[in-house]
Amino acid sequence: MADELQRADPHAPTLCAGWDVAHLAAHLVLRDNRPEVMLAGAVRVAGLSEYADRRLDAAATSTPYAQLVELVRRGPRLSPTRIRVVDDAVNTIEMAVHREDVRRGGPDWQPAAMPVPLDPGVSAVLARSMSTVGRLAARSVPGPLDACLTDVPARPGQAGWPARSDGVGVPAGSPQRVVLRSGPGEPVIVSGPVLEVVLFLFGRDAAARVELSGRPNRVAAVRSARRGA
């Protein structure tokens, strides 16, 4: 993440509405070091969100950009995220999304310019997070929703690929499928590489390279639903 910030123009736009790259860097610094500010912005109580916005603006405009980048690179000094398993659960998805917020936020970004594939270690962590953070991000979606991760192979017997009546399990070469929302009827399926599905679940619709399949009215409902953690 810090490397991406270091390469970027601090005044360039991002996929986060109203934030330039400097504001996104300041958000990450406050997230690591001033959690009460982030909590104030999240609770949506009159006065508190304005306080969080003021602190973010102050950090973005008064702190030298190189210092913000170095603070992001260093991370929090005292935090449970210093433990690898906690870091994977808490940070990997957010950092992956914000990295793409920087990379894809400019007006000249084109999907064809994106290097692929994603680092296998990051891809594996994102895939594991689908059953927890992914479900949280999709909690307001009406009706059943599945994710089909086209760059992650399925595991035998995994949820979403039940064994067939002839006793054969997941078809060879099948992509991993994750149930994000359960409910009656056929699910809408959002398909794409795991990073693209994550971006869609976190509301980056314009930049996420995914396909949605299902009944048109249900697909429209998924697209219009509020998504994100």
C-alpha cells in the first residue's frame, strides 16, 4: 500500500468520493493511530461525523505527504494487527481495496492496463475472507447472493458446490463459490477474479470487472443495494 501511495500524485482523485490520494493516506494513518476518529465517522451521529471529517482534512492538508506515506508504511506501533492472523483478517481486504482506489481513481485508468494475476498469497487471504468480511459487506443485499471466484480453485466438498448424486464432488477445475447471502429462490451470482468481486462488494461498481447473472429484477436489486463493511 505504501509503495502505491509513494508512486501516486497526492492530489490525484481516488475511487473514494471526495477524497484525493492524500486524504486516503490520512485515513489510513488515522485508522491505525486514532481509532476514536474512525469510530466517530462510522457511527453516523450528528456532530461526530463532522468531527471525523475535520480531523481527516487537517491530517491530509497539514501533514507532509511523504510523512503520511511513511506512517502508513510503518503501521501502528501497538496494535493487535501486528499479529499476522489478525492482520490478515482485518487489513488485507481494506488495503487491497484502497490500493485499487488509488490505482483506478484517475480518469485515464483502463482495465487493460492492469497487471494480472494477483499475488497468490493475497488472493488466498481474500478468498478466505469471503465467508466473513464478504458476507458482512453483502448484509444489506436483498435475496440470495453467491460469489464465483474465477481465479480461485474450489475445494472438494466446499459450500456452494454440493456433491452430485453419483458421488462425484466438485468438478475438476471449478472456481470457488461462496454463499454470501442465503434465502429462497435462485441466487444472483457475481463472478470474477476475487479482487474484482471484493471491489464490487465494497461498492466500487464502476471499476470492478465482474459479471452478475440471475433474474433481471434480482440483479438490479443487488446493484442498487448498499454494500460495504
